[in-house]
Amino acid sequence: MPHVQSAPAAATVSGMSAAAAAPAPRRWEGVDQALERMVLRACLDQAPERRRIREAFKDVQLSIDHCLFKGEYISIGTKESYELNSRGVEIFSKCWFPENHHIKAVVCLCHGYGDTCTFFLDGIARKIASVGYEVFALDYPGFGLSEGLHGYIPSFDTLVDDVAEHFAKVKEDPEHRDLPSFLFGQSMGGAVALKVHFKQPNEWDGAILVAPMCKIADDVVPPWPVQHVLIFLARLLPKEKLVPQKDLAELAFKEKKKQEQILFVRTGLVYSRRAHLAVRPTARAGESQPASGG
């Protein structure tokens, strides 16, 4: 009897020990625990840590089950570089070009608040380059691999000036000077592209806007008293991360698995936290709103 009773008990204890000893399931299959810990513990407020995480995630990103990452394009070359702009801010930029194709025109990409030029826009850029266009993009100051406090836009007009300055250098290159040039803006990048175009109306042959942030919809604008409280707080504490926002991955993907993949990889690559309180102008003249994602 003791032997018969002890066997199940031992099995139960052994099973419990095995369960207790088993490692917690990883958030994304294919990502080892060391990389997961590095990402979840990283403070991405400044560029050096963001660059370290991006380097670790270069290959992981390409395995995301999404058409923008899985697209295979033949003979697409890329160049990445860092340079100081006129304000002394170190800016990361990237170029995609067809290696065996006559270049039809230059396309300059402007990313959204919840993106960088090395995440979703990378897939878009590869697709555009595959049909004969040379594509250029940069990470805004404070975004992606560029210098600055993560996700912080102290002045939207200054951001637009930085973008216009960078693309002006691209177009001044003798190889591009005689080519047609177009702006491409997505979400907040649509607002950036529009303002760059307004700033340089004779310098561009057109613009492509994808879900551009031209105006904040009336039904999501907070009540007048709340707006003024937030604007006051933005002037008092502009760098505080207090503006709530939904994660864009939850809005963009219906499948739970893809949401989890994007949420995890975005943690280390793009700004996905509460937005800073910095005030920035909207497309309506004379208005301003606390910063929010897009």
C-alpha cells in the first residue's frame, strides 16, 4: 500500500516541480529570453539605447508575418547614414534604390508618430524602389535612431524645418537635381509632408498622402476646458508622458498573433508609450493641441 500510494504522490510532486521549473512562455516564438529581457528592461529615452535595440532586432523584424516585411524584391540596394543637421542634432537617414533599373524619380518619405523609417516604412520603401524610384527617409529628432528624447516634439514647425532641410540636401545632389521629386507622408507624416510642400511649393512635383493627419476629428477633440488644462500642463511640463493613446498595433491588426508580434517588436523600435505633453499645431490655422500618436 505505501508503495502504491507513494508513486502517484511522487508523480504529482514531480509534475508540479517540472511545471514550476518550466520557463515562462516567451512573448514571441523565435525571440530568445536574453533578447526579450534586454528589450523589456531597456530605457529608450535616448538614441544610444534605441540604436542598440534596433541592431539586435534587425533580423527578427524580417520574420514578422506581414506583407511589408515578407516582400522579396530583387536588386534593391540600401544606404544608412548619420549626420549632424544645422541645429547640431544627429539625424539617421536611409536610402533605397534599384540597382539595375533606370531611376524614374525621387520619393521622400515622412513617417508617422508611431513609426520610424526602418519599421513599416522600410517595407513601403522597398516596394517603391522595386519599380524604379529612389527613396529617401529620415528619423525625426527624438524618433527611431535619431538623437533626441524619444517621441518628444517641442516644436512641430522645427520638425518640419529639419525634414525640409534634409530633403533639400538630397535634391541638391547632382544625381537627383534633374529628377522629378515627390513627398510621401503617412499619418502624422502626412501633416509633415503637407507643411514641407507648403513651405516649398515650387520644389516638389507632387505628394502622396496615406491617412494623413490633416485635422483632428471633432468627435475626438476633448471638451474646451480639458483642452486648456492640457495646453497649460504642456507648457508647464512639456516632457511628461501623460497623454493616453491606444496602441496602433491593436487598431491596425485583427489577428491576435500579429498584434502580439508587432507589439513586442515595436517595443524596441518605435515610440509606443504615452505621448509627451508638448504642444504642436494642427492643420487648422491658429489652433494647437497636446501631442498624441498618429
